[in-house]
Amino acid sequence: MLETIPHSIWSDEELLELERQINRRHGNYQKAQYLKNEAYRLMHEEEGVQQKKGVALMEKMIELFPDEHLCTMAGHSCLGKYYRSIGELDTALSHFEQVRAHNNSSTSKYGMPEMQIALTVIMLEHTDKYDYAKAVLDTVNPRWHLSISLSKAKDREETKTSRKGFGLAGGFYLCFFR
């Protein structure tokens, strides 16, 4: 099952133990859940090699169990956050868009994948995609508005008092308000 995971980061013993653990689970959901949890744990280690193991395992879980939608959505979300944290924003955006696609044709009740997409688009600093970010948020709740500001710190302090938002790298400030 795990034979295609890169042996450059996994030892044969580690892969055999993973196989044993997976085989102890009954049903695809339990197997996918185990792989997702193990991948998540590894991705949050401080050592880079462990994080790469986690990424490989999460990608393998998504490949092996595409019909386990809760696990694959969580996996794509986790991968999106990981890739965003290391600056691979296009890859992160791709994972967040897959979460949104899984999420009942973009009818998320709380809009988390949509907010992650908007945040990642802004961090990409592709001003041509800002309308896309706004449109994505409108699919969740048309009463939400997205304000994208390139203002400096003093202007952001003024904005904080009137709207809920958070600062981003590069002088961006993202506000969501109703």
C-alpha cells in the first residue's frame, strides 16, 4: 500500500510499521483517519525531515482514500496551511481550492476554505486575483465584504477599531466585515 512513498525519507522499518498499523484498522475510513492523524503529527514536528514525511504520508492518504471526503478535505487543508507556511503559495492555493471543491460545491456553512483561499490570494500579491478572492467569499455569504488595504501600520490601527481583521506580511491588512 505504501510502496510508492519515497524511500529517501522513510526507512524500510518505518514503512513496515506503518503498514502494520494500517492493516490493524478495519475499513477505509479508519485507515484514512490513522494516516491523516499520523501525517498531521509529523507535519507539526520541528525537524524538516519529519515534516517531509508527514507531507508524503498526507499526499498518500489522499491518493489511497479519495472517497473518504472528511479525511481528504482535512488533508488538503493541512497541506494548504503547510505549503503557505513555507511560502509555496500557489501550491497552498491549489490545496485550498480542492477543499472548497470537496465542500459541497462551495456551499460551506462557515466559509473556512473560502477564507483560506482569500488569505492565500492576498499573500500571493497578485492584485489581478483580488476580485476572485472577493467572489469566492461572496459564495459563502453575499453580505460579507472583503476589504484589502495596503495601508501602513498607523492606518491599520484605525481600521482595527472599526472592523475585524488581521495584519499580513508585506503591509497588507485583511478585513472581513458585515
